[in-house]
Amino acid sequence: MKGRILGILVLLVWGIAKSSFEARLEQRMENTRLGGFKLTASLRQQAGQAGFIAALGGLRATVADLLWISADSAWRKVQYGRMKLIFDTCTAMQPRRVLFWDISAWHMAWNGAAHIANHEPDPVARAAKMREFFLLGKDFLERGIESNPGSWELHDRLGMLYHDKLKDSENASKSYEEASKRPGALEYTRRFAAYYLAEVPGREREAYARLMALFHESEHEWLPTLFRHIQELEAKLDIPDAERIWHAVVKLANTPGNESSAYPGLVDLIKTGSREPAVVEAARALEQKMDIPAARRVKLPPHK
């Protein structure tokens, strides 16, 4: 009898120790093999039994790619709910794939919202449903940034979503600023951070300083959007005439050897609102000097 009780106690202790050991082993295997991603019910539902087992076996990249391909079929059938589940699964299985987060956000905030815009007749419901899709896209990008903090592309896409869809210029500026700090970021991200800051009420003085820094940095920054924002802020902030940018462009136009860079600047000044006689005169003088055909010369808008 005592021997039987002792045997039961030994088995019980062994069972407890074995369970603890297996739990630690399972966690170690998950962290090593699966990169720490969580296996969820939606994952099993989307991948199917065979796919779920394959994911556990370390084939999650292959399973994620196969599921990703299936999202195209859901898109063609306008099954945005199913697409959302597929995208959640793929990004959970492959959180380091920037493309997965980027395209998932695009389908929700752009394609999904466009579908609502074209098929929801009620304007109130249409606006509410479109905003839901915008926020789904935003969520994908924010979760993608959490998993890929060094990705300038995801910060860039978030800035575009804030500006174009949510009409939030302040957060758009912040997102482009973050994008510009990441390795490999394209130059326009720095410009957009300043451009969109100029659209934020109460941030005019800060935006003017940043735009002027771009203006003085290089003539390559003399783009129509830069000129438009600066001229609007010059008027809004009541910048003295002697400090306005048109003087610098006219001065360049009057410096021999700079005609090819000065003329586009004069044209863009005029196209974005400048009506100073000195600007128009300098443009006309360069058109004569450079023998620019009449059809290509800058057109002044009619007086109102």
C-alpha cells in the first residue's frame, strides 16, 4: 500500500516538473522559430488546418505568402471584411514585412473607402463608413511602425493618410518629419513636413522659419509649393516687403550667368501669386535675353 502511494507521489511530482519544463521549452521554441508572433484563432481560421500546422513547423513565411495571394481574390470579390482578416493574419505571421503593412493600409484607407464613396448613397453613412476605413488603414500603419520603427516608408504613408484622408495637417507634418529621420528617406519627406506645417493654424511663425530655411538652402528647393506657402505666410504674418523672397529671386535674375535657374523661379513666383512689377519685368527681360518663344512665356492672369 505504501509502495503504491509512494509511486503515485513520484508520478505526480514528475508530472508537475514535466509540465513546467514543456511550457518553458514551448515558449523558447516559439520565440526562436516564430519570432514571438502570437498564434490566434483567426490565424488558424485563415490558414486552415494544414497551414496552421505548417506555421508551427516554421513555414510561416510560405503560409503568409500564400494567404497574401488569396487576398487578391477577396479584393476582386469586394470582400473587405475577409481581406481585413487575411491582412491581420499575414502581418501577424510576418511583422517585419513592411510591404504587408503598407498594402494592407492602402487597401483599407484608399480602395475600401473608395468603394464606400461609390456605393453608399446616404451622405452621413457614407462619411462615417469611409472614416472607418481610414482608421483601419491608420491602425495597420501604426502597428507596422511598432514592428518596424526604422521604416521611413511606413511613416511616409501615415503622413499621406493623415493629410489626404483624415485632413490632419499637423499629424501629417509630424509623420513626414519622422520619415525624414529614417535611413534611406527620400528628400520630399523633409519638404512635406514643412509644407504641411504651414497649413496648421497657430504654427505659422514656425512654419515660415522652416520654409525660409529650405528657400535659402538651395535653388533646387525653389518649387511652386514652397513659393506658394511662403507668399501666403508673408501676407499672413505681415512680413516687411524688403524681407520677402521675390527680392532674392530678382537679384539672382540680374546676376549674369544665372538666367537658367532664375527664370523658373520668377515664373513660379508669378504662378503662385506674385504681382510685383519688378518680378514681371525681370521675367520679361530674361525671356527676351534667352529668346524664349512667345508660346512658352509666362502668362499673367487677367486683372479682377
